[in-house]
Amino acid sequence: MNDDAPHPPDRTDDELARLDITVLLRYGLTAEPGPRRTALFGDGAAAAAVILDRLGTEPRSVAFLADTVRAGGLTRAAELPEPLPRREAAVLVREWLRAGTELVGGITADDTAATWLHAVATIIELKQLTRARGRNT
């Protein structure tokens, strides 16, 4: 491993929360493996997790939405009256889903979005477990 290789900067939750996830989705969902896809699944997934966690979103809700996207596609998921249980989270996620529907990515974009949403759910769960451990020590 090359220790001289550039490492991405560590970002705080506040810095992550300011990222434009819609733009990351728009450019990352249909991108070939490389910097745009890495940004989407790296900082983009972490940022989405920070935001949704702050809105009180349960990871299982995001995982369920991911399964819905995989089964029915981004377009169908974006049309759901309540893609997530809390209104503010639902409005935000619907905007993210719509960004994906604007792409001509078909099933590949749907699957990538579902995989990304599962990553977001996993990060939320890890954040919650870490907080719970901190309270129990």
C-alpha cells in the first residue's frame, strides 16, 4: 500500500450534511466505476445517512425503500405518497428519487440506486449502534 497516495479529507457530519446529494445522484448513478461513483457511494451515502439520521429515520425504513426501488424502479418509488414515514424525510428522499428518474439509466440505475439506499441504511444503523454503545459505557 502506498502511504503517499492521496486520502480523501475526513469530513464532519455537519460538512457531510451540506453536500448536494441530488447532484451526486444525478452524476453518480449512471457513471462508470470511477470518481463520480466513488463520491456517490462514499461521501454521498454518508451524507444521506447523516441527514436522514438527524430526521429520525429508521434504517429499516430506508432498506424497505431500497427494496421497493429494486422491485419497482425509481419512477414508481418517486411516486409513492410517503416513501419514508416522516414527512420531512419523505419530501427530501422523493427529491433524491426524482433526480434518478431524470436519468436514462433504466434497470441499471434502479439497481444502483437500490444498492446506494441499502448503503445509506447500513450507515444509519451503524451510527445508531455507535450512539447506543456510547450510552451503555
